[in-house]
Amino acid sequence: MGKSSTAVNLALALAAEGAKVGILDADIYGPSIPTMLGAENQRPTSPDGTHMAPIMSHGLATNSIGYLVTDDNAMVWRGPMASKALMQMLQETLWPDLDYLVLDMPPGTGDIQLTLAQNIPVTGAVVVTTPQDIALIDAKKGIVMFEKVEVPVLGIVENMSMHICSNCGHHEPIFGTGGAQKLAEQYRTQLLGQMPLHISLREDLDRGTPTVISRPDSEFTAIYRELAGRVAAQLYWQGEVIPGEIAFRAV
């Protein structure tokens, strides 16, 4: 799906606009945020013996179970234990004053998603999908889940919407076209952005320097910054639409 790469670059794009941003890796079983931010060898400290200080990377305040375990260790935890670990990271991290806390969720609609939705006031969800039908089925389930737990769906991001050849620059929709747009229309939400598939995006993350940081003037960074602007606008205004005409009556 590319949810983690989207979460990281979205967080960095929000920070590039001047916001104070944190990111919490909620994917307990497959944490990838530390590697993507080049901080996989760092370990959190505890100033008071009770709380954890967040790991700062590229200007983001971060925390992840990946800082506490090595790549060789598998998190073989049942749902309740994983949910408890996530809530501890969320509540016992000494987060600075933040404008946004981005949560990188695991795939699916399991215990982690329900734990977060039921225990903290989640402002909104961004659903990340790829164009092929099987991915869109999962995205639909995610949207329905968020609706049931009353978390507003801000919109959909279509990742890998177009493959760009690194040799000749040819564009080809290898996973299909139009699926995310139809999904957005079906559930009356927005298609927030379409991210192409290009080797440089993967290479940047493997190096621990995401594209928004390593290629600030690239077309890919421009897409992420436009995405950040749309997400910020959605979060800024969630009230009723102001009518075009206001009727007055005598009292």
C-alpha cells in the first residue's frame, strides 16, 4: 500500500510548512518508521524513569516499538498485548507541544485501529490504497470501520498510481486507473493525492532520508506538500458549510 512512506512524507511535508509534527509508529508487528527516518539505531531514554523521550529525526518527534527491539526479533503478541504496548507508547511518551501527531497504522481493521479509535480523540483518517481491485476492497473496509467508530475520513491517497520508468521516464498505470477516484465518490470523500511509483522514492526511504527531505524541489515533494495542504485544510475546517445567503428576520 505504501502507508508508512505516505505517513512519513506527509509528516515531513506538514513540518516543511512550519508545523510542529510528531509521528507514532502504530504498526506494532511491522514497525518501519525508524528505518525510513534513518534512526533505527537510536534508543529512547527515560528522563524520569517512567516516561520516554521521543526520538527526534529530521525535525519530527517520533516513537516506535522499532526503537525497543532489533530487526531479528518478531513481535509475537496477541491483540490485547499489542494494544496495551501502543497505548503505553502514546501516553507515556513526553511529546512536545505539537500541531499534528501522525499515526502510522498497521494494515487491516484489527485491534490496533479499534484501540486508538476508542481511547483517544482521533481527529481524522487518511486512507492509503493502491489502484488494483484487491487493495480497494481493503480500503473500503477501512472506510467503513472509521465510519462505525465515528472517525472522520479526510480523504484517500492513491499510492503507486503510475509507474515512472527511471531510464526513459515513460508513465504506465501498471496497477490500473480510476479506482481510488471511484472509491472517493462512492463514500463521498476526497481523492487527496496520487503518488507515482518511482525508484527514487524507495531509495530515499532505504537511506533514511525521505524524499521531502532529500529532494525538496522534486515533483514528488510537490505532490506531498500539496497533500499536506489539503489535509491541513480538512483538519482546519470541520464545521457546517456557511450558507451563501443569510436570512434576517425582525424580532
